[in-house]
Amino acid sequence: MKKTFKLILAIAVLVFAVSCDSKTGKIHDHSAAQQTDEHQQEKPVSQQTNKQEHAEGDVLQLNNGNLWEANIETTAGIDNMKLIIKSFSEGDNMEAYAKVKQNLEKEFGTIIAKCTMTGEAHNQLHKYLVPMKDLFDGLAASDLEIRKASLNQINMHLEEYTKYFK
């Protein structure tokens, strides 16, 4: 079941990456990044749990100092994920993390499935969402402290959304 869900999630991410750009007739290019001057550069939203450094093209950036326009479904999905974490009260129950992980991944999948964003706003959303996949894995760790830390990192990452998207 776990492998099946991960496979479905991976397929959903792939569909997300392709579907949004296919609406504009563009091919999704993960290596393309808008170059901005040094004053517009932003730091990555979150620390990488797998200790990989983001290439400069993977750094989330503002839209010339402004927030990116996100579709309503994406913002609602992020808000729902925040509520899932806020309502989580079983921080010392190892099994409870499996349910919160499942709920967060389901909402993540909904965001991907309802994507209507295109162009650079879509690319920036992709840069924002991708790091969360690794953080979800920490919610299934064998160590309770890792699960707690992962949930905290997801929460901090979700709070960063409003710094880049409206």
C-alpha cells in the first residue's frame, strides 16, 4: 500500500509538471530558470532533508519583487495543509503520524491535480512544492524525534507560501 501510494504521488507530480505547461503548448523544462539580478535573488524556502544543495535555477524567487499569482485551489490546499498540522495533537503517538502524513499527502495530491497555473508562476510553484515530498517521508521515520522534526519543517515550509504567492 505504501509503495502504491508513493507511486501514485510520483505520477501525480509528473502529471502536474506536464499538464500545466501543456495548456500553453510549452514543454516543461526543469532546468530553465529566470535570471534576476543579485537584489532579486531569494534564498531557498526550506532546508533540504536529503542534504542536496539546490542549483541556482531551483531557488524560489519573487516576481520582480512581487508575489506570484496562484490559483485559488492551490492556496486553499496550502491552507488545508496548515489546518491539518494545526489540529494535530498527538505529537507523542508514533502511529498518529501515519494518519497526518496520509492527510497531508492527499491534500498535496489535490493541489497537483487542480493545477491551472502556467508560465513562470507555475515553475516557481513547482520549486516551492517539490521539497515537501522529502519532508513527508520523515513522518514515517522509525524515530519519534525525526517525525516531530519533519512535521515542524513542513509547518515552517507551509508558512513560507505567503512570502511568494498570493
